[in-house]
Amino acid sequence: MIVTTSSSIAGKKIVKTFGIVKGNTVRARHIGRDIVAVFKNLVGGEIQEYTKLLAESREQSVDRMKAEAAILGANAIVDTRFSTSYIMQNAAEILVYGTAVEVKDE
């Protein structure tokens, strides 16, 4: 399935629009990762444990959005956007949404 942030796909024509599709996940921080993060905060640098956690969350959200689009019969998603919000002190939601469409070669 093609997923893009643009409104069109080069070489493709949108022949049908199914509507908005979304995928989300809510993730909580892990105490072990928090301990490592505290040490990283002291010396500086990337906190790889959180980077990995957020990357996994984004991938899971995209997979859920693609599954929703496939159920509708779409073969592409355009205008894809990501949103992050804090649910509670140690948990965040990753939301991805876009427009499910059917595309064909031009």
C-alpha cells in the first residue's frame, strides 16, 4: 500500500476516495528506560531507548491505519499526518491519519 504525505502520487490517478482512516497507539514509559534516560540527561546525547520506543509506536500506528484502509478497499493513503499527545504523566498517544483512496496508473 502506498502511503504519502502529499495529496497526489506521481504517475497515479485517484479514482475513488474512501475517506479518513487512522491508526493509533498509547505507550507508557518503562522504568528501565527512565533510568538510562536520567544518565543520558547528565552527559547529553540522544536517548536511544526513547527514540526506539517512539519509532515502534509510529510503525504500529501506520500499520493499523493501513489495515483500516485495506478493509475499505483502498490501495493508497494520501495526506498522511502524525500527531502526538500526552494522555497522562508517563504515557503518550501517537496518532496517524490520512485519506484512503484507490489509485490507478495514469
